Amino acid sequence: MGSLTNNGTKIDGSDVPETEISSSAPDDTSTGNERDERATSDRAPVALPAHVAGSGTLDRLVDTARDYAKASTAENTNKAYVADWKHFARWCRLKGTEPLPPSNEMIGLYLADLAAGSGSSPGLSVSTIERRLSGLAWNYVQRGFALDRKDRHIATVLAGIKRQHARPPVQKEAILPDDILAMVATLPHDLRGLRDRAILLIGFAGGLRRSEIVSLDHGKDDTPVSGGWIEILKDGAVLTLNAKTGWREVEVGRGSSEQTCPVHALEQWLHFARIDFGAVFVRTSRDGKKALESRLSDKHVARLIKQTVLDAGIRADLPEKDRLALFSGHSLRAGLASSAEVDERYIQKQLGHASAEMTRRYQRRRDRFRVNMTKAAGL
């Protein structure tokens, strides 16, 4: 499946927009100091005390501890935090200062610059600015400093930005049952089509994040990077996931027919791809006839959703660019939350949400006026 549509529009593999760059920080070549800082960042979290002499055993333990420290946050989060620090360091140098040690006054000015924008570059959204601030706080901790986000130079500026620029969150459109069936119908009947059919149906019925889909292994402890494993039973499949909120089990029941059954689609893929160990969803050969060993990237799920949305003609009333922007990996989770006619607590459990309020954010067509307070009050 190509990454370009018929008219040349690129299908982005990520749900997150490209990092917005303030016009006050052009994309120039990294200086030697910046490279040194990034290298220091990689070494900073774990190291031997200065008074302890290194040895082969201790050095190996340091490397192991660094790997664990790196795994404490998601890979995409780590990449975002590295980009946040690089952007801030470049901004500081353009303003004639240094990023270390932390200056609450300069960080307040940095936030103001991000919000105001400059020239033809618009200001960043409040959520992006808050993410940048979290990235700076994390980076300072890695370098042995503490950033006081409650300091008035930071807190009051951020509060003003929220007051003036806050907007309701832009939600991705839900993929509903008729949509998912139309999308599945566009897939070929080769090995690649079997795999992608299983991805879409399991992702929808399980309410899974795209990272959860591609991190699944066939069995427990099959690979070091496993994010969970599957167990296929008579009545369905149980997915054990190491999710953001900790380990949880997701039950995916069998469908009303083989054509719509996510468990049957998964069984077909595993059988014909001859997968009985390791990653469940792997790459295929160019001709789509042979399963390879390498695990799929979560970006494949995003590309798959966008491409099949186009091929199925979903929201054909909109221009292609707008249709691509409407749907993402989260559209599968939102689709399940919006279409499952069950008690809300079951949807909350399936999605792994800690609160019912978070689940309601995913329900795009919830019956908002089921309880009519106007009539209940006698009007």
C-alpha cells in the first residue's frame, strides 16, 4: 500500500501533527554545543558516582540501568522530549542566552513567544505549549535541575495563554461498524490483505491503540519488546496488554459471521502466515505472499486506516485532504465507544480508561439528551 493517494496527497503515518516551529527559531544546523548537550542527556540519567572506579561488571550494570531508564517513557515521548530540548536550546542561543541553568524568567518568555507566533508563523496550540513545557521539565531533571512550574514567571504566563488561546480539543472522527466493514472490503485477498483485515477488526473490536496492536506477541515472553500476547479460546480471544495504565486484559468476542469476526480474521492471518511465535503483526514481502520476521511499525496502522477510508469512499462529501485529517488510529477506539450498545462501564473497561469522563470523550454520538433536565424540571 503506497503512501500517496491518487492526487499526490501524502498520507502521514502519525496521528500527531508535525512539530510546529516558532518563527523565532529557524531550523539551522546544530552547533557543537547542542550536540554535546544531547550526548550529555543520553548519559545523564544513570552513571557511576565519581568516587567509584569503573569495572566491567559495573559498566554493564550502568548500561542495563540506562536501558531501563530509557524504557520508563514511551519511545514517541522520548523523541518528542528530545525535540523539545533542541528547539528550546536553539531559541535560547538566538536570544543570546543559554538553556542551563534553568531560568524561570526566560522560560516564561519562551512560552509567550510560542503562543504569539511571529510573521507568517501562527502561535502554537495550548496543548502543544503544555507539552513543550513538560518536555523541558523532564529534560532539566535528566540534567540534575528542577523546574518550578508554579513559579509566577511561568504559571501566570501559561494561565494567560490558556485564557486567551484555549480551544476545545479537535477530535478525530469515529469509524463506525458500517465504515469498518466497507474498509475491510477494499483489502486484497492475499497475505497482506489478511493481515490488514485482522488489524482493522481486532483494533476496532478491542478498542486498541495502534501501538497496542503492533506490540502484540503470539505468546507470553516471546520477545523482549513485547507489549502483550494473545490467547485464542472457543468464544473469542483474550489480549493481555502492557498498556499506559498497566497490565490489563481485553476480551474480543467472536462476531456474528466469519466475514465480520475479528477473531476469525486473526486466526486466518496466523494460519496462512505460519506465525506461532514472536510478533503477531509482521511485514510481508512486496508481492504480499510471504510473511517476514520484522514487526510492523505503529505508523502502518495509521496509514492503513487513512488509505482504506479513502478507498471505501467514507466522507466522500469532503475534499481528500480533509478526509485524511479526520481519521487516525484513535478513530477505531472512538468507533467502538460510539457504537457499542452496552453499559458505559463495559466500554470504559475495554478501552482501559481510569475514568468514565475519559470514555465519554470517545463517544462521538452519545445520546446527550437521554435525561432531559428541562422536562424533569417541569418545563
